Amino acid sequence: MSQPGLEVIGLCKDYRASRGRRRVLREVSFTIENGRFYSLLGPSGCGKTTTLRCMAGLERVDNGEIRLAGTVLSGPGRHVPPERRDLGMVFQNYAIWPHLTVFENVAFPLRVARPRIARAHIARRVEETLALVQLSDLAGRPAVAMSGGQQQRLAVARALVRRPRLLLLDEPLSNLDAKLRDAMRSELRNLQRGLGITTLYVTHDQTEAMSMSDRVAVMQDGQLVQEGTPQEIYHQPATRFVADFVGRANLVSGTVTGRLAGGEILVRALGVVLQVASGGGGPGDKVTLSLRPQSIRAYPARPHALNVLPGLVIGTEFLGEIQQCQIQVGQTILSVRQDPLKPVHVGDQAFLEISPRSCVVLPDDADGPDAHAPRSLA
């Protein structure tokens, strides 16, 4: 394991409210290894931007400690100001100075640095950084006379020109259109890998977090509820909230009825007993099953397989790469993603196969939103 670049230990933050103080960060702890890309993922108001502002020194913490490369930046009786934290930050709106050229925007952090940096060294560093983000040909252009993608690169260049130990990114792609956002996502990740700079990225967009990150931490109500690789977060959600927020999931209530000799669990749900590859709980325990739409296969005739459910197709959407289907099973509607070359149609009888390996057993709680959970027809 490499050395820690950023360490956050028991971070707490309170804000004054009309009825006293409101805690917005609750014992937040995580470590980013040197040179890694780490994302805080969560809905609006979960505390991710406040966490980022604490890293930057824009907010004073009420409890806990922040260390960068072993140096304490925030802690009991200590608060290093932002300009002395050896970090670069890219804001959601880029915060580009419209009256300056591209070159002068990037040069500004070096011109105000203390101790002073020689003019020749500033010019050389700016030229190197503009080359990194492919803006060398636009050095003399007014910053406002640039496209959205170019402005995003300019903001990144300005954050990197001082070669900081830590790069903080606060939803920097949210103002771009969908196609440009996809392109810039790849460019930003490749740039970070090439420089090997420790990066903390804040986003509500799961696609950004899953595609760019070495590790992802999901936040809810000021707490980290799960941390892991993108694959772990997606395939092994720890709570109902994580399963529902990251990707799409059918969340189905069930009851554990037993366990097989090989460790498989039997869960009564959707009117049948389903075999699940693994999970917690004993006979009689109430659980929630997370079933990803793409892990459910629809057939016109009953297949010879485990976990087959009869259903009725009540809605379809053609989305190009997939056909999104709504299939009624008993009193529940499941979301299913079907190969568009093997379409089903409204009114068709369908038999759904659910692989035991694709079922995730969660504690039966209500800690997450229910907007995408299967709907009852009762």
C-alpha cells in the first residue's frame, strides 16, 4: 500500500440554525493514497461540498483532523489557511477571471505566490501547464472567448500550475453538455493519472464517480455510508440507500426461509422462494433484495433455470442500446433491461430469470429514498 496523501479522521462540522446548531458532517473519516483519484458521491445536501471546503480550509472544522502528506492542516487548535495548504481547486463555475487572457489566468497563482517567483520561471511553468491541457495555441485569447470545455481545461490548468500536493474538484463538469461532459471526463482522468496527483472529486453524478475513481465514498446525511472500489459499490451495496442511489435497482421485500449446505440463502419474495448466492440473515429475518434491471432476463417461454418468475409486460421504452421494460409480477412492477434485438411487447407473457449471483441481500431498513423501488399495485 502506498503512503497516504490525504487523511481525514472523525471530521465534524456544525452550522448555526434558527434552533441552535445543526451538524452537517458526522464523524467523516477516509484516507486517499498518494496519487489516487477518490470521489465523494451523494445527493444534494448530503455534506460532500462542505467536506471539500473543509479540505480547502474554506471552512473551520468543529472536531476531527485533516492531514496532507503527514502535516496537520486542521485539528484541535490548528487551522492552516487555504493559501498555505499546497492544494489546487476547481469550482463548479470555474471562477475564471474574464478580464485576463488564458495565459494570465494560469499565471495568476504564481504571480501572487510568496516568496516571489521569477518572471522567466512563471512563463515556463505556465507554458508547460497549458501544454498539458492542450491550450497552448490559445494562450493570448481572452478567457471569455472560449468554449465550455476550454474554460474547464483552463480552470484545471490554473489549479495545477503550482504543482500542488492535492487537487480538489467540486462538480467541475456539471455545466457542460452531455457529449462534452463524457469527453472531458476521460481527459481529466488521463491528466490526473499522468501527473500522479492526489485528487478528491465531489459529484452527485454516479457515472462520473464510477468511471473516474480508484475509490468511491457514498455520503448520506453528513455521513459516509459505504466506501470501496466502483465495482464494490455497484455490485455489493451495503444499504438500501446505496443500492438505490448508485445505478438503478429493484428493491424487493422478502423473508429468509433457510440456508443451503453450500451457503446459498433462500428468500421468499415476489410470491416464490428465490435462491440467493450469499448474504446475511437467518430464518424468519426480514430483508430487502436488490435486483439490478440488467441482471434480469425475460423469455417468452419458461427457461430451465433457478429463480424463474412469470410476469406480464405492461410497458416498454426503446433507448437504442437497450429496451427498458416494466414487467408486472404479482402485485409488483419490476424494471427490466432487455436486448433490443430480442424485444418484448406490451401484453406479452414473460418469464423472468434472476441469477442467484445477481441478488444482493440487504438489511430490511428504510434508510434511502424509495423513488425507484418497485411499486405495489395494491
